[in-house]
Amino acid sequence: IPLRAEIRLITGRNRLGRLPGSLGHEHVLLIEHDPVVRRMVAEALSTAGYHVTAVDRAAAVGPAMARTNAALHLVIADAQPDQETALQALHGQYPDLALIRLPDADPATLSWLDIARQVVLPKPISLHALLRAARDLLDDRT
């Protein structure tokens, strides 16, 4: 019987409670083209208390954000070539916005965003590292 309970936790059939030490309440926009990674990251963020809007590409950001009234605090984005314009527009709308980039390669930061407001976590990522980076960026807001 304990083995079945452990399997249920691993396969996600039994939702875990909030993760200690990384609780959030802020609104996070997740832009990730890989549906498996998008779902995994969105679930981890939601479990940690964040409100998550998840999209698969930069072109979907406008319509997704139009459906929510929540202020945006953090963007987590894979590094696709078409995203920079959308990210700059979001930064214009939310000047205190923080960014976590999840590139497959090229771990360069964005020159137009304050270095203190961005973190680069090259894939493959650790969910623990992602949640810690999110909390650190959000706690360091001025």
C-alpha cells in the first residue's frame, strides 16, 4: 500500500501541497514552446502559490494578458528569436518586471533590461533552481 501512495505522488495523480520556503503570490507569465516543460513549470509555480499565465509563443502573449486583470511581476521565457519585441513591450508596461530566461544555448543576458532584474538558467533546468531564482528576483524588487 505505501508503494501505491508513492507512485501516486510521483505520477501527479495526487496533488502535492505548496512547497515550503518558496511561497509566492505574484503573477508570472510563462512563455515556453515545449508543452511538457510548459506544463511542468506551470504546475510547479502554481503549487508554490504563483498565479501563472502560460503560452507557447510570443505571439500569444497579448491575447493571454488581455484575459487577466492581474499586474505582471515576472516573465519566464525560453529564448526564442521572436520574443524580444514582446518582452520589451511588457517591460514598457511593467517597468519593475523581472525576467528568467531558459535558453537551450546562448546564455546571454538582454542589454535593455537591468542585469539585476534578470537571470539566465540554461536548460535543462532544475525546478528548485527556477523557484529559488523566481523568489530571489521578486524579493529584490525595489
